[in-house]
Amino acid sequence: MASSSRHKEILSLALPAIVANITVPLLGLVDTAIVGHMGSATYIGAIAVGSMIFSLVYWLFGFLRMGTSGLTAQAFGRRDAEACRALFRRSLRLALLVSLGVLVLRWPLRELMLLLISPTDDVRPLATTYFNIVVWGSPAVLGLYALTGWYIGVQNTRMPMLVSILQNVVNIFLSLFFVYGLGMKVEGVALGTVIAQYVGFVVALVPPARNLRNIWQFRSLQHSPESLFSLNRDIFLRTFCLVAVNLYFTSVGAQQGATILAVNTLLLQLYLLFSYVMDGFAYAGEALGGRYWGARDVPSFRDVVRKLFLWGVAMTLLFTTVYVVGGMPFLHLLTDTPSVVEASRGYVWWAYLIPVAGVAAFIWDGIFIGTTHSRGMLLSAALAAFVFFAGTFFLTGEMGNHGLWLSMIAYLAVRGLVQTFLYFRFVPL
């Protein structure tokens, strides 16, 4: 394939995924904006706590998407339509099973998360109300995880993008209607969110489901139950390592005072902006990498990897330049608190290193998911997490918040370095 055609192939998958990624946090932002005009900060706190709980819980179940996309992309590359259909059914059954577990265990799950987050006494009852309603959307959310993975596997990232946009439109309309039309408060925001989640799930489900006689009928796969279990287990444990690092990063920052916590929160927004874009290229790596790996087309597979890293270098140069030139003005847009703005000047340069340190990890994650090398992902995440926790233990005492950020940058770099080594171990030259 010509070089320009390969780049177009990558962009046709990456760009819709980037748009979808950018719209994801809007669901929480819409809820926050609506309750922000209710006249009390406790409403904002309740939505923030509730959104954090579901972000953490659902993040752990990311294997529903990642495990599905890799296997489906490989089946697509082999032109095995029956395997694609079977994976569609299996991923939905697994998502339903997991969501039922969430619903059955919703009370201990809620109490555990509230214990970890420790909201104030005035926020806790409102956050509980929000949780008690939004948790019923878990079948739709986790089902959509599985469907998104399946769509990526069959080289379609436009459908997840359209669903994300639709969910935001529905959520905005319904939340405004329930709150300002019916006079509801947190309950109205939560109800609007749940309905939007189910609308997105149903819309994503209809196109492939109408071509299947029976969504729930059993079809065998080439992969044994043991291999499927190990794949999802590895991805779950890998995600657990990532969650642990992010939670501990926030915790250590909080221990250094409200100003440092605010600074770190703002700087992490720069990391999130980079991740939204690079995740799009990772999705392209899942789809195309899995497709050519499944087809046993090693030259095309390696060409995809090379082209993805060219885009990675371009994005690294772009974001590093933007952060150096516009980092502080961007932070000024997020806050006008003098103490936070002034403190940020001493740490903003750590954000300049995020693209360089993290680019390889994003691209390799996509490739490893597409080729279902889940053990390599787990190994890289575990080693990087060890480096992070060791760094915070030995460095924060002497270096303070600089030691924390050095540990985070090292964590990102180690993930990419380990995966680079593993790639040259499993890909034939």
C-alpha cells in the first residue's frame, strides 16, 4: 500500500475516535454546569464525587472494550465473519454479566468508594442519591464498552463518535428539562444521564444486531475459554495498575496542601488533552494492527507501526510546542486564583515532558491490544507502577512535588520502553 494511502487509513480511524474521546468528558461537564446554577456548592461536590466513582469503577472494566477490539480486528483480518459475529455476542453477554454484578453489589460498592473519597457530610447524601440512580445505567455503559470495542475491531470508529455526540445532546436536553422544567435537582441530572446512556447503547446496538438472527445464541471461537479469561484478566490487572498510580498521584499531591493539589489537577488537564488525541491513534493501532496481525500480513503490520510512530512524533512536537508557548495562558483560563497561578509556574515545565515521555506507551497500547499481547501490557504497566511508587517513596521527601512529577514522567517512559523491547521480541523481523 502506498504511504499516503496508509496515512489516510490511519486518519480515517483516528480522527473519529479523537472526536469521540473529546466528547466523553462532556457528559460530566454538562451535569456540573447544570448543578452549578442551583445555588449551592454541595450540588457541584455531589456530582463531582458521583462522577469520580463511576469513572474509577468503569475504568476497571475497560477490558470489555480492549479485549473485544483486538480479537474482532484479528477475525476481521482473517475475513472470518462468523468469528466476528460470535465475538459480538460474547462481548455483550460478558458486559451484561459484569453489569449485573455491579447492580447486585451496588451498596457495598457505593460505601467503599465513599469511604475512599471521603466527601463532606453535606455532600455525601446528595452523592449517594446521584449514585443510586446512575448505577442503573451500568448495563448500558458496559454494553457500550463492548460494542465500541467491536466497532473498532471491524474498522469503524465513526459509529462510536456519533453515539458519543448523541449521548451529549440527549443528556443536555433531558437534564435541563428535568431540572428546570420539572423542578428536580440532583435526581434530574442523574436521570438525564441514565437515559442518555441507554439511548447511546440502543443506537449502537441496532445496526449489527439487526443482521443477527439471535444475539444471545452461542457460537464457538478459535480461542479457548482459558485464553479469553487470561486476556481479560491481564487487561483488568493492567488497568488496576494505572488506576492505582493515578489515585496515589492525587493522594500524594493532596498531602502537600490544597494549592499543590490544585496545581497538579490543572497540569493533569494538559496530560488529558494529549491523551485524548493519542488514544485516537491507539484505536487506529488496535483496528489496523489487529487486522493485519490476524491476516498474518507482517509487512503491512510493521508498516502500520512505523506510520503510527510517525504520527506520534508529529503529535509530540505539536503538543510540546503548544505547551511551551501556551501552557501558562491555558492554566490562566482554568483558574484565576493568584496562589495557584503563581505556584503553577514552578511546575508547568513538567507538563512539557508529558508528550515525549508518554507517546510510545499510547501507541504500543493500541498495537498490543490489537495483537492481544495482553501479558506484555500487564508487564509494562506493573514495572512502570513499581518505578512510580518507588520514586514517590524515595524522592518526594527531598524533592516534594517535583519528586512526584519526576516519578510520573518516569512511569510513562518506562511503560513505553518496556513495550518497545517486548515488541521486537514477538514480531518477526
